Amino acid sequence: MKKFDYWWARAFPYIMGTIFGLSIALLVISIVMFQKVNRNKPFLPAPSEEFDTRNIGYGNQSVMVSARKSVSPAVVTITAYKTKIVYDRPRSSYEWFMQFSGRMPRRRKEKYPSFGSGIIVNPEGYILTNEHVIRNAEEIYITLPDSAEVQAIVAGKAVSFDIALLKIKGKGYSYAILGDSDKLEIGEPVIAIGSPFTYLFNDNQPTVTAGVVSALRRDVRQGENAAQVFNNMIQTDAAINPGNSGGPLVSASGRVIGINTFILSDKNQTNNNVGMGFAIPINTARMVMEEIITYGRFRQVWTGLGVVELDEEMETKLSLPFKNGLFVQQIEKGGPADTADLKVGDVIIEIDGKRVNSFTQANRLIFGKRVGDILRVTVWRDGKRLKVELKLAESLDRA
């Protein structure tokens, strides 16, 4: 046993030296072979001085950065102060007795802020935003890009379009250039700018998210029980987060082409964004703004018509040679329909040359029309087609 130990002690250094030498030799051979292959077929070309890294990534980043720089100075944060009723829970038997006896109020009013975004649209301090951002607000404050805070008034609003126009004192403000949303194409790049989660940050720097125009002219049901229908919306996959509402959707050319409004969320996933955001086309917002600036209010259009959709029983009873349409059930005296000589019992089948099959479709055809515009209405009366011109008037309900 001792002889074996003696032999192993003498042989061990030679064995380790051999293993080390072989390792060095293999390493040298690998380096030489790698360099040889790299000279014959390089994995990547050597970068030249003309190599431009600006076009790497999502679209042309230099174009999107330029669009952001042109619009961001006009993006503002909106703080709307509202009042809510707060119920105080008694924390002791004494407070419970005081509330029970009526000596201590059980509820009180408490003022709280809600946040949104807006865009300055001219140097005189007019700001476009969503109506729901300032709904029921008692005080509205605007935080400008330089962090200055000024109070705003509501110049006007259109609830049916979810657009509000605010006004702040002063002149010479940086403002954004409005584009033409009718020229948008599906697939073109856009950026959404706004002030989401304002309360989490100490600065007023707007955030930017990028995406594309996913769809155009969407009619989307929104709100409690999907009661409100938003017509002609722009759909985008650019992230629109809480606080982005009222901010601009911007084209690659740096033009405002929409007002960010809401997202569709998966209510089974705690209202997570499912990648579908919607913006009001800027041409619609511009129409509302021009009405407010010109007339001091938004003039809601009025037809003076009461209609119902045709059903099978009505089609059979009226012996109609077609299906679907709107049966005129009521004509308001002195209203636009009365002036146009429409009559109870007429069946509306076309508006401006487009077939009308439902009440929703008719509303869409009227959507965006102004007071004074002419609707060319085709009706069925006494077995004949008649064409009448209906001039839209202002509704007494100025929403």
C-alpha cells in the first residue's frame, strides 16, 4: 500500500502537465480556426461611417421624434375638481351616539381631483379635450408644459360628441397644427400624447406611445350598459391610459388627427387594456370647436321627425315592395320635417342617396351635419318614390 502511494505521488505531476498542455494546444487551434472562418465569411459587415442607426426600430424614429417635438409643447394636463358625498363611519361608541342623535353629520362633501389631457389649438388659449374629462367639474386648472398652472373656463361643449373647448387667459401660447382626419389610411403610424397617471410623477412631461391606425369609421358602444354610441371613431393600438383622455393622436407629419377618448378593456381581467384605443377624428372636433367659437355654443341639429324601424307586420300592412326602412310616426309642427312637407305614414328609404335600413344607420348618416345643412331624403308615399330636401335646424336641447 505504501509502494502504490509512492508511485502515484511521482506520476501525478506528469499527468497534470500533459492535460494542461493538451488544453493549451486545443485553445490555440480553436482561435486559429475561428479567425480563418471569420476572414472568409464574416458574420457581420464592419460598420461604415455612413451607417445610419436612426431607421432601426419601430418605423422611422427620427420622423416620430420630430412629430412628438412639434406637438408636445401644446399638450397640457387638466385637473378637474369635483365634489362627492363621503359617508363617515363612526370610530367609537361616542361618535355613533353623536351621529344617531343628529349632533354629528353622517355625510359630508369632499372635493377631489380627476385628471386628463388637452391640446392647445390656437395662440389665444383655446384647448380641446373630452367632455367627460371636465364633466361636473366645479373648478378646472390647466398645467402648462412649463409647469405653470392657470385656471380655465368652459367655452362650450358637445356631450353627444364628447368634446369640450376650454379657454385660458393670455395669448401667444404654443399650439398644435390640426390635420385632416378624412385623409387617414389604415396602417399608417401614429403616436398618442398625454399625461397618464399624473398623480404618480413629480414632473409635467407628457408621455408618448406609438402604434398604427388599426381601423377607421368605427361605431363603438361605450358607457354603462353600452348606452352611448360613438360614431366614426379612429381605432388605434397606441396605448391610451387613464389620463390620456383628451390628448392628441398625432400623425407622422406632426399633425393632430384625433382626440384620444377611451379604450376597450377586458372586464374579466380587471379592466386591462386589450390593445384597442379609440380617438375622435379631428375633423369632428374641429367642427364642434368652430361652432362654439362662432356661436358661443354647440348647436345640436334637429330634424323634427319621430320614426320607428319597419317590422314584418308593418311591411305587409303597407304592401311595401321592399324590406327595411324608417316609418315616419310623428312630425313636429313647424319643424324641419314639417317645412320639408314630410308626412306621417311616409317611409324613409334613403338619405343623401344611401339606403337606410335602421335607426342607427340613419343617425350615422346625419352624424357630423351642421345646422343649415340639407338632407336629401327619399321616401315612399302612396306607392311612389318622392325626394324631399330637409334643412336641419337647431335643437332646443343644446347638448
